[in-house]
Amino acid sequence: MSLHQSIKDAQYDAFDRLSVGVTWTQAKAPNATKDIRVGFKSLGWRDQELINAYGIGAKIFTVKVDDIPVIDKFDKITLNGEAYTVNSVMPAYVGDMHTYHKVIVNGK
Amino acid sequence: MLPVPIETLRVRIGLESSDASRDTDIQTASDTALALMAIYCDRYFDELIGGTEIFTHVSGETLGLKRYPVTQIQSMVDSNTNDVSAYHLGELTGIIHFDVPGRFHELTVVTDAGYAEGEFPDDLMVAYYQIFDQQMLAIETGGQSASNIESVTVADVGTVRYGSTDASSGSYVPPLSQSILDAYKRYEA
């Protein structure tokens, strides 16, 4: 097992302990849905640049690539009955392994 | 030297008993495990016939040998090349009891001692396998065994702390192995 793989496994183990359950819904056909666990963060004062770009109350969802290989703009993530529409998706890596999608939804 | 046939260790790491592709790693992990056991206990457990131990400034009624268990003492000679024969040996403790309390500038002891392949007792094998497995994992992960991870941070998600690890040499000997090896530590009676 490579060092990067073992880091990824350790991160996924931590992720599973800290994450929250949501439902992902694909915007395009076939409009697939899947129950997954994600990291959920409301942007705060340290994220001023992101707030300037995406508005107060913008959120970052962290999604495991192993759960959803591709997430697109306008997909929906539903948490506790509230649906968030995906605005931007950015990749996060461990070494050269694509491990997470950083999914940003707009605030106000 | 391996404490068990190499086929046994191949199977332990998930290979066929005839698969020699990782013998070098197995030998490295095993040598390291035996060395860590020796450091922890201040004793050598692998068999050596005619092994020499030299002690300096020996005084008192007893002398604890490093190689264990001792089958026999071939010879014991002081710094003036006089044979020392007034003693008896506690084979199960590896301790020489001098009949008359002695004082030696230097003492050279030649012994037949240690466990041969396949003769290691079950409890020592449990301790050995704990360390061997950890060393194999370290080899497979490029030196980063999972047991050494103190905390994991996933950006924008959080941090999980697994508790601090002991940076002393003891951290290379897992707790179960330490519990077992404590009974084998060399000591002066």
C-alpha cells in the first residue's frame, strides 16, 4: 500500500466519523440520487474571499470521490429537508489521487 | 535466523507458502522484530551455539547472561585466563550464581543458548508477531505505520485525534508485546 493510499484511508476513516448524511440528486438525466455522507461547513470570517464570491451563508460540502465520481453544477444536495444547489465544484487531492470534491453552494 | 519457518511467515502476510517474492521484506521485518525484543528485554533469544559474552567489572554473587535460555556454559574465563568453575547456572533465569562472591576485572563466558527455529514458546511468538506485523506494515506503507498516526485532518470537515503516541523506543513494541516481554527482561538477581 502506498503512503498516499494509507493517508487517504486514514482521512476517509476520519471523514466517516465527522460527516453528515445527505441526499445527492443529479441535475441532468438520468437524475440519479444517492444517500451519502458529506462534510458540511458554513463559511465564516476566515473565508472572506469565498464569502465575497459566493455570498454570506455560502456552504462548502466535502464529498468523497469514491461515493460520487462526478458532481456537476446545478446538482442538488439535500440536508435535513433543505435543498442546496451546487454552484462550483473543485477537486482536492492526496498526492496525485483525487479524493474529494469541494462543492460550494451560494449564500445570499 | 527466523523463529519459525519462512513458509509460516509468508502465509501470515497473505502469500502462498511457496511464494518467495517478499522474502527480503519478511527477513527485514523479522530481524527488526527480534532486535526490538532484544533491546526491550536486554536479552537475545535466537539460538547461538558457542556464543561469547564479555562482562567487565563483575562483582557480587550473580551474573545475568544476555543470551536466553542458556543450555550450557562451555567456558568461563577471567581476565587472567583462569577458569572460573565455582558456580551453578539457573538455566530458566539465565543467571550464574557464583559459589563464592567474586570480583572480576573481565569475564568471558561462552554459552550454548537461545531458541532454535520452531522452539520459541507460544507467548514469545505472540509478542514477536505483534512487532513483526507492525514492521511489515511499516515496510508496506513506506515507514508510516497506521499505529503512528496521531491525528487526521480533513480540510473543511474536521480533525480526529487518536491519542498521542509515545515517542520513546517503547512505541515500537506494542502494548501486548510489552506485557509479555516484561516477564523475559534480563535482571540481576
